[in-house]
Amino acid sequence: MAVLEAGVAAQLIPKQLLPGFVDFYGNYKCAVLGSGVPGADERRVAEVMGAIADRVCDQFQRPYTFPSFHERILQPYNYYEFGQNYVRNLVDFQNSVVGHLENFDRVAGYLAAGDNVVILANHQTEADPAVWALLLEGTHPGLATDVIYVAGDRVVTDPLCKPFSMGRNMFCVHSKKRMDDVPELKEEKQRTNRRTLSAMLKALKEGGKLLWVAPSGGRDRPNAEGKWLPHSFDAGVVDLMRSLLANAKRSGHLFPLAMHSGEMMPPPPALEKHIGERRLTSFVAVGVSAGAELDVDAITRGVADKAEQQSALADAAFAAVTTEYLALEAAITNPSLRTAPYVQPWLQS
């Protein structure tokens, strides 16, 4: 609090940030202290939140501008560990689950051979990159650290998001959902997207790249019954990923991925245009599960119309993610279902 108050007094950070951060600190403290995990005490909370306050203040004084391709920053400050430390305190590892390690093995094998892989995932919270890394760092450390996220506007513009984004590899784009938020910026956003596509194709031509994209175009939100489910995939986004893989002139592979993290840091009930959304955090079980590789030729075989081919591929990817999501959710909520392929390798000696 002293760091933030001093920043406000010196007019280095906006005064309106303070109430939101106090609220953020309070609910994060409740989540961590309520976890019952050994060592999850007020000192740990203060260390994590102090680091966040310091990094957020730094963004107001020395704002970082994300290029089309951003490589995670580890020196002189390790932003990757910064993000991992924050989310680690919110993960109930006793009840978290990873599904189909054999498919993650296949992804790692493809990458080692110089092939490219695109993960088509549902997306629930800002913490998804850290959840992915925390659940895979023991079995697949390369996948945890080297994945490149296709990231939208908010995570590279919100001062509270930016320090966490700086610890991830990212291709930065403007999503369709936010393209018209500020009409006078639409043309520049479109130019930025074209530059990013060029950077993506260049990287894929090098080979051995793992891309993570959310074809729904944003975070999932609970339905009218309050149930979390993946949102439908944009056929154009899925086809763009397929096309980039094909044009890279390297072997490319598409894998569906289910993410289960919504209750950890739920997004606002509706899409917000303004920056500075409220951060609510909880100590919860989470999960990731990779489905079998999508056979593009088999999915589109016999479909002549291009638009129908795109829809068929997007529908198949979405169906695979939804199937994995439901199985993953069942394993998280029911301990009797935590058997192969839904396992907890971090609990094994």
C-alpha cells in the first residue's frame, strides 16, 4: 500500500488505481489464507502483492510497448516467475488434474522434430498461461515455457495485466470483438494485425513453434444457469491457423485443448470496453487436457465449399474441446475419476 500511496502522492500513478488495488489485495489475501496450504500466510501475500504493486507502478513510469512478437522477459527482472508465483498460490493442486499426457508427449515430439503445432483452446481467465505452465512444468517443461500465445488487446494495454504478459511469449493482435471499440484506431489496429500475421508466418517457417490460440476470441463466461462451458469457435480464426501452418512449408499439427480455470479469476459478466476491470480471485482446482490431433483432411473430406470446410473444421475442434472439458471437469470434481488419462503427476513421489 505504501508503494502505491507514494506513487499517487508523486502523481506517478493515477489516484483511481488505489481503491481497485486495495480490493484486489483483500480478495487475494482471503483466497490465499483460506487455502489452508502450509506457508500460505500474510507474509507470502504481502510479498506477491508488493511485487505486483512495484511492477504496476513501473508501467506508469516506464510503460512497455509490446511488439508484434514479444519474447518473455527474464532479465534483469524475471517476469515469468513473477506470474507463476502469483497464480501458484491460487491453485488447489490436491484436486487439480491434467488430461492425456500422451498427447502432450506427441506435441513435444513434433516440436523436437522441427514441426509446428497450434493449440486450439477455450479460454477462461487471465491466469490461463500460468495454469498451463504450472500443470505441465513437471512433465513437459519445454511446453510450459516456450509456448507462444496469440494475445488480444487487453493483456497488453491494462497496466495490471501488462507485467504478467511481459513474462509470456506472445503474438499481439487486436480481436474482432474490440476492433471497433475506438473507431478512429480501427485502421491502425488492422495494420498491427497484418504485421503480426507476417511475424507469425516467419516464425512458423523456422519450424519447431508451439502456438496457443483461443478461437472464441476471448474469455468464456458462465451461461444463464451459471455453468462454465467453452464458447463456440470462430471458423475464420481456426482456418487462419490451418492456413498459416500450410503456408509455412513445414509439417503442421492442430490439437484441441480444454482449459478449466474459470472460478479462479472470473471475468466480468459482460464484455467491458474500459480498462481496469475488478479482479476477484479464489483458491480452486484447475485443469488442462489435450485432445487427439485433428485430422484436417478427414474432417473436410467430401466437403467442396470452402466456407463449409472452414465451418466443419471449427465445429470439429470445438466439439473436441467441449468433450475434453466435460471429462476434465468431472475428474476435477470427482476424485474417483482421477485415473488415466486424467492424472495428478505433481502428487506422485
